[in-house]
Amino acid sequence: MPLTSSDLEGFLKKLGIEYRVFLHGETYSAEKASKELGVSLEDIAKTIVFINERGEPLLVIMPGGYKVNQDKLAKILGFKKLRLATPEEVLNHTGYEAGGVPPVGHLKQIPSIVEESLLSKDKVHAGGGAVNATLEISPKDIVKILNAKVMSVPSSPKKTN
């Protein structure tokens, strides 16, 4: 049974973290969340699960308008390659279904990276545990909860149609 936004709220309450969860129409992409919430793509923090060549997960928290350069990131981190996790792998590692994965509150502790530009924000909007929920949280709290590495993630702006 997948985790839900209620599980996420319980996790954050237990830690005493300041947050808000918004329920709305489905926003399984950063672009949709940006439009639904009326915020810029840079205020959206998307949670991406990658898998390295050993089958180990890596969590990358990125601004919504950017695409990770997987080859460069793999090289920087000392991996041969990184690939996007399948929806089944996302569920197995995080406990959440793809499209609603929050940056925190996962089934297991996953090595994590937060794109340093997110730390210039007081709050970001991220997956809220379901495709119809968004979490508003401080990026500094994300880093603290995940014990994440903060770095400039090699990326490029996503092409918009």
C-alpha cells in the first residue's frame, strides 16, 4: 500500500517541521504544479529518483524548470551511469507513487542531493505524497531532514513547447 499525504504530514509533525499541504487537481509535473499554484517553476522543487549501476537509489531535489544532466552527475559522483527509476522502483524505495513523491518522509533513508539554488528560497513547493497534493516547506528543512549533500547539479533548462 503506497504512502499518502497523511503519512507525510504525520512524519513532518513528529519532527516539528513547519509545512503546509495543499490539495488540488492532479499536478504530476513541475509545469502543472507551477500553473495550479500560481508560482514560478523555480519555486517548485521536484524530487527525482535515479538508480546507479549497482541498483542503488539516489534522490535529487531540483528546481522545476531544469533537467538533470545524468551523465555529468554520474561522473561527478563516481558512478558509471545514472538512470531514472521506474515507477515500481520509485514506489519500492520511497513508498510513494511516481508523480507525488515528496522530498522527505520516505520508507528508507536514501542518499540525497539538493540543488544549491533552492536554498535561496524561504519556501518551495514539492510533491505532497499524492498527485493531487503539494507540500510547502523550507528547502533548509529538506536538507536537514535528508542529511543531503548541497551542490550545483549539472543541468539545463527544460525545453517548453
